[in-house]
Amino acid sequence: MSLIVYGVPLSPYVRKVCLCLAAKQLDYKLEIVSPFNQPAWFFELNPLGRIPALKDGDLVLADSSVICQYLDDKYTGNTELLGDTVEQTAQVRWLEKYADYELAPLTTFTVFQQRVINLGMQKVCDESLVKLAMNEQLPPHFDYLEGVLGHNDYFVGNALTLADIAFASQINMQHAGEQINAQRWPNLAALFERVKALPAMQTLLQSEQAMLASMQ
């Protein structure tokens, strides 16, 4: 098997790459590398020490966006994840970056960090940070994304793209006991559940639940 992903399932960026691989119907091996205290050899793959990294034969890549774009460019002929036109590709890339840079710091590195990681490391959970993220910081982002989505099933071209995958990869918020308010953002909540129901996501969630259980 030539495709190897390095990282942990609970990372939204690793999750995004794994969902991209599944959508492209590509077999891969996930080699566990923690985002903390990475082994020395991992820095040969990514000198920044960040997950994920990907190895495809002799090629090594880092950064989830770069990896997903590479996979979509190289492995054509099945599901196209970056849209069908230049305009759609630009939209997909924008929304992917929006999820990575605006949502992840709040859903994963605030809510999930406080509620799950901190408690797993026997640290105090700062609920004030969770409430700030849920009540003040995330709502404007959800308002924007609800408007972009409208009544469509998917963000771009009414088909599953990397934009939807990047958004749904923020499921760490749900792991921490929080949900998207379906009354305020009905279409966004429906999209989240639509991607969550994909067989590939369900498979990932099974391994994630096992990892979460081991952290308690």
C-alpha cells in the first residue's frame, strides 16, 4: 500500500484527509503520530512537526490542504472534490480555508481542548472559554456559512466537495457535547448530519469513539 497518512483520528485535519481519501476510493494506511511529542523521524517528513503528513511512494507531503489538493489532482476519474469549474474550485478552496482557520480554532482548539483533552490530561476545563466560543465567537461564522449554503444540499455545485468535508471535519465540537443549533442554522445542521452519515465518516467515528473512551 503506497498511501500512508501520519496523524491521529481526532485531528480535524487528519480526519479531512481520511475523508478525502475515502471519497476518492483510495486505500491507505493510517500510522499514528501524536500532535504532541512527535518521534524524531517524523520531522524528516514534516520539519514543522505538524500532522497530518502523507507519503505516496517516494513523495512526502505535509499540510492537509496541500495533501487533499494533490489527491484530487492526481487521482482523477472518480469523485472530484474541488469542483468542476475554476469558479467552483476557488469557492471550495475558500470554504475549506474558512473551516480550517476560523472554525477549527474554536471547535477543536477551544471547545474540544477544554472539555476533552484537558480533562483527559487531568487539567481544569475552563467553561468560560467554551461558553464564549459557543455563544459569541462561533455564531457569526455559522450565520455566514448558513447564508452561503442556502437551501442547497452542499456548499458548491450541489455535490460533495472538500468544502463540505472540511466543515464536517469540525465534529470535535460534537465530541465535546455541543451541537449546531438546528433551529437557528437548519441547513447547516442538515449538511453536518448528511456528511456525518457517509459510510467513511461512520467508520472514522467508530475509531474515534474508541480513542475517546481510552482518554477517560
